[in-house]
Amino acid sequence: MSKEDFEVLFVDDESAVLSTVDEYLSRQGYRVTVVDSGLKAFELVKEKDFDIVFTDLKMPDLNGLELLKAVKNFRPKTEVIIITGYGSIETAVEALQLGGYDYLQKPIKLERLMLLIDRIIENKKLEKENVLLKRGLKAQQKYDDLVGISPKMREISEIIDRISMDRPTVLIEGESGTGKEVVARMIHQNSECRDKPFISINCGAIVEGLLESELFGHVKGAFTGAIKDKIGLFEAANGGTIFLDEIVEMPAPLQVKLLRVLQDKKIRPVGSTRESGVDVRIIAATNRDPEEATESGALRKDLFYRINVVSIKIPPLRGRKEDIPLLINHFLAKFNGRSNKEVTNISPHAMDILESFHWPGNVRQLENVIERAFALGVEETIRVADLPSEIRKFGETSKAGKKTYDLGENELIFINKALLKTKGNKAEAAKLLGINITTLYRKVKKYGI
């Protein structure tokens, strides 16, 4: 918060005082409003959110203490300072008990006035920073499964935060294995419908004749084998979220019916003439370029426009390699929790190979590599021998094994690597990196590690 966006209201029934204060504070760069009446001041407070109110104690219509109480009832965060020419400790104590910030005595010393304002500005800055810090910590806790500190992953977390209070339709784009369903679940868990169902369906994994029944349900006798009524996933997800993965694979006739659900919020089971209302948030995903899909006719344009209210594009793992050490840590903790093992390390050579690999299967493939090592009996440290043959062969033909810890190449990657190797021991990591512990702490803070 700077002087330019800090609003000051000054109240006094002496015009000479108002003129002096107005001129002085304006010259110092503050935004100041002056009025000569307590009633006028309170009318302004009801219309505008002032950061601080200076008010004379003795005024004919509404005195300073009365204005203080009125302001605090209406704007609890506004700071109020009482100005009095009849200074007494009793008045000061009463003002503070009523929620006043401080008091000034007449004749007003302008330097003291400015010091009070600057102190309040600084306090409000600290409050704002504290709120942002707490929000960041909450976000970190909320998005435990959304691992990554790369700019793109931070942007995705920010989008989830921004849409948390609303329920817009979301389209998630990304290659197979990038974590589209993880993002969808994070959106659901961060919304007001987090206690309602989250239901996922892959539109390309169910044959065309059965997909409509899966989504909208059917009545008895609607088709061969329909021996009883069945509710669909939309009805099952009522009040919550339905995740339509690979929506481009949905047959064109069914896309028309989905469009109707988006427009009218009504479904009709297969074989029924009865419609029923549903309140379901739709999150869709595709591993194809949706614009190319609309041009080819695989995805209806009108449906694309309806589901693409908020667009989230997840980068492939090869495009955010600085996140690989964090993901490895995440998966080590996950599989350690499922077993009686304590695999807490990965050899530098194995890490170099994993960081250099192109990961066609993205995050899912990396998770499978770590799970495979656990399944094959790894103890304490994952080494090159514990990696799948295609990744080992890649390491043999690449220069990955010749890498050393070199901050000049990529500080973020190698700091993460060093901390992983030393199990979070910053003193040991600093030695490994060849820097002092103070420098490491500064860089850890810089990158938000």
C-alpha cells in the first residue's frame, strides 16, 4: 500500500485547520478529504472505505467519540485518531477503549500527523503480506497432489484459486499422463461443492451405444438388457462435479445432448419421455488440440464454446523439468506410505538420467518408474540399475551421467537435486553445491523451495 492509494479523512469544525492539513498532506502525496462536520464525515464513511479518520473531539453535531463509535461499527478496519485541544488522560483512555488507534493534541504538529499516517501504512502493509503468506500456505496445503514450482504450474494454481468461488465450466488440455484428472479434482476440492460427488468418466473408453446410458441413465426396457431403471452419472453427480475426460472422443449425436444439458440443466434417460433437472459442474479434458478438433468436425463448435469458459493447459513433463525432483520426492513419500520401506534417496547418476529423459508418458510414466522400483525391492536409494531398461539405455547414450552439480547451469534444478540427495539437510546441501549456508537460504527463499 502506497501513499497514492491510502485514503485519509480529516474532520474539524475550524476552517483554518482544515486548510492547513489539506495543503500539507496533499503536498506530501497523500489522498486526503476534509470536512467540517461529524455528520458529514459519517455520511462519507458510509459511501467510501477510508483507511484512517482524524476527528476533532469537540464538534457541535456529532463529537469525536461519537463519530469514533459510529465509524468502528460501520468500518471496523478503519483506524480512527481523536484530536483534542482539551487533552486529558481520561479522554485518551476512553478513545482507546472504544477502538481508537491513537490521539493528537492541538495545536497539531504536522510532522507528528504524518508519522502516524506512515505508521498505519506500514502496519497495513504487514497485514496484507501476512494475509498473502497465509493464503500461499493454504494453497500449498490445498494442492498437495498438484506438485510443481514451475511458472506454468504456479499459474494453474492461481487459476484454481480465482475460480474457487464460482462454478464456471472448465476445459483442461494436455497430453496423456500430464495430470488432467488431478487438476480437475483440485478444482472440485477447492470449490463450494467439495462435499458433493466428483465423478470421472473417460468418453473414449466406453462404446458409443452405452455411453449415453452411462451419462444420462435409462429406463427398464429401453434396450436389450435394460432389465431395470438405472440412474446416470449426471444424476449421481448432482450438486457436485462430473469430469468428462477425452471429450473429443464423444460421438457427435451425444455432443448435441450434452450441449442441451449445459444450456437447460436437464437430462432425459434413454427410453424415457421425462426430463429432470440437474445441478452439475462440468469439467472436460482432451489430449488433442480442441481447435483442430472443431475444424475437423470431431468436436462441435457450439459445444467447444460452451465448455471453454475457463481454459487450463497443462504442460508436458519435458516442458517443466525443474519439477522432476519435486515429483520424485512426492512419489517416494507416496509409496513409502504404502509400504514398510524407507526409500528416501536417489543416486546423482539416476537423477541426472531422469531429469534428461524426454518422458513421452509424462507424470504418469515417472510415477510408474518410482512404483516399479518399489515393486522390485529397492532399498533406501534408487539407482540406475533400478530404472526401466529403456531409460537406462537412454542414460548410456546421453551425456546425463557426466553432469555435476553446477549452479551456473540451472540453480533451481540443482538446488532441488542437492536437497533431495541430502534429505533436506541445508548445511550438507550447501557443501555439495559449493556455497555457504547463507547463500543457500537466500536462494531457497528466492525460488520458493
